[in-house]
Amino acid sequence: MRSILKDERTLARCHIAKMLLSQSETPHISFHTPGHKVNDLDITELSYSDNLSSPKGCIRAAQEDIAAILGAKQSFILTDGSTSGVYSMLKAAFDGGVKRVAAPLLSHKSFFNGCALLGLAPVLFEAPQGSIPLPVRLEDAEAALSGADALFLTSPDYYGNIPDLPAIAALCQRQGKPLLIDGAHGGHLHFTPALYAGTYADLWVDGVHKSLPALTQGAVVSAKTQAWGEKLKTAVDFFRTSSPSYPIMASVEYAVKYPRNLQLETLVHTLFSDCSCVRVSEDWTKLLLFVKNGFLVAKGLESVGVYPEFSDENLVCFYLSPATSAEELNGLKEAIRRLEERGETLDKKTLERAPAPQKLQNIAGKECEWIPLAGAAGRISAGFCGLFPPCLPLVFLGERIEEEKIARLQSATGVFGIENDKILVVKE
């Protein structure tokens, strides 16, 4: 943790980290949890450390500062990742009278799990599909919202797409329906309010650890108004752990207060904007490299110590943050140049449009079975499966499974919804 909290000017403004660092210098014999008994900033709720469930001291001050920075009425630190924030938003919406939630088909699995847990009905709509998923269109969101009580979006998504948030927010306001945004990959965008989820949403989550210098699982969920804040506070208590990590909490406050790296943002555009095989979107932290075989290119890069976020058939995705160094970025540009020389890249403009998802069948009450993935073509999926990361469904519940998707799942380094090379399908 000490190696992460290395910006002294930022650290000087952080309530939780200062408490931990000051106490770590005093004698401390542990007869409390955690069981490792090492006083290395990893403590529990003690007389001096405040309590996340009922903050009155440094944690309360940290959350108030975070809310002010993010433009929220109330913000709540999470040590369980954005997933618990998505659950909390959905629970707050449910407690506010929402029964049906419109959302793009390509939403994180936590949205589908949260709806199932709370008894919310998803009203799903498709986003345009190119070589990668494209931003949600206003007309699609409007059509789905007509049959729902709230709208749930992901912004930015895992590919750096940001929908027309001003128009979508205005749509929700006209209809008097709340807008919920999964901003798991957009915590850094509070520096640019025009692109930031919190500028437009009633409820939103920032996965701070994804794009800011925080420890893994560090996140923040926020509410725009006092009324939503009270509902969100109750909801957070349902899903947030009662044993939160103090190092994670301290890193969340530190990350939200971390300064913007304009020099790096400029360098990203300078290095890659004219590169025919790389897409730099509005969200500068996500670089998409288009290649002939994403899985093989990713493995080749790893062999020389370069680890991308994820890969797919014709794509390798690299995630940056304000803590990325200019030296590392220049090294990545050189690695991509070598791939271009070997003819392994593709022009981002030449890739064909992907086929639209099939119509999903209702499989409620049907018996299911696990079968080998290799022989699942033509069968109806009884669950969600996909590449991990980015943890978006590739095969949907109720979809007839295609050979092409089986091949992608078999080629991928990481997947979800597959167990021992088997997939859950409806029994014939």
C-alpha cells in the first residue's frame, strides 16, 4: 500500500491514510482481527479508526470530500468492487418503486444478477455492433424506457464508448424516471464533467481501482440528491461487507484525490491518434489495437512482459491510468510498431460489422444439463457465458449457441459460465 500512496501532496489531503500511517508508528500488539497479526495498516474497527458502517471521524470526512469532488449529494466507499455498487443502485431503485429496468443487452453480469436477486424485470435492448460494441443510441434507449421504470447504462464501457449522456439524461428527466450508470471504468472522468457519469445520473458507481491508483476492489457509489442518497445508504448496508479493508478504503480516497495527468493524456493522442490499427476514444484510458489474432498477439506481448487488459478475436485492449508512465506508453507504441512491421495488425476501418444477437427464448421451468462445449452448437444456453475480462455475455441465457461463439470461448484465455470445458444448456 505504501508504494501506491506515493504522491505526497495527495496523501496530505487524505484523512484515512493519514490516520493509518500515524497509528502504524506506535506500539500495537494485536488481539483483534485480522488473524495475520501484522500491524501493517491492515486493521479493523478500533477506538481510533472510525467505522465504515457508521462513520463519524476520518471515514466520514473522506466520504464527504469524495462526494464534493464527484458532484454527489452522498457518496459511499466500497471495498467490494463496483459489483456491490451495481447491486446497491438497483436496490435503491427498487425501494424507490422501480419494477422494470431498461438496459443494453451487453451489460455487466452484475446487472443481470442484481435484477434476479431483487425480482426486477430487465427490459433489454441492443446497441449497434461493429468490430466492437458501439455506443447506445438515444432512440433505442427511448424505445426500451417506454416499457420500463428506470434506465441502466454502462459509461464508459469496456471499449471506451460513451453514449450521448446529455440527451439520455434529458429523456429520463422528461419521463420522470431515474438514470443509473455503471461507471466502473470511468472514475477518472470526473476530471472531464462533460463525459462523467455523475454529471448526468441519479445513481452511479465509480470503480475507482479500474482507472485510478487504488487497490483492487476499491469503488464508490453515489447519489445526486438527498432522497436517492437515503435510499442508497440503506441499500449499501445490504451488500457492503461488515469487515471492510482499511487499506482499500484509504486507497479509494487517495485515488479520487489523485491529480489529473494532462501530460499523459496529451501523449496518448500524440502517439496513437494517427495510428491506423489503434483506436483512441473519448475515454483516453482505453487503447484498442486491431489485429489478425488477438489471442496470439496477447500471448506474444505477455512473453516480453507486456500485459494487456483483455483480448478477443481481432482485438487487444490496453488500459491506462494517470499513474501510467510516459516511458511505459512509449514502450507500448514501439511494441505495436513491431507488430505492424510483421503484418499482424488490421486497419480499424476495414473490419466488418458483427451479426446482431439472436432472439432469446424463455427457458423458465425447463430442465438443464451440462454438456461439452465442443458439442453445444445448436443447443439453447441455460446461462450467460463470455470472455473474462471484460465479463460481458457472449452467449446469452436462452440463445441458440453458434459455432463461431464456441470457437471464441475455446480460444480465450479466461472465460466465465464454462466449467471443466462444459456449458449449461436446456435439456432436449
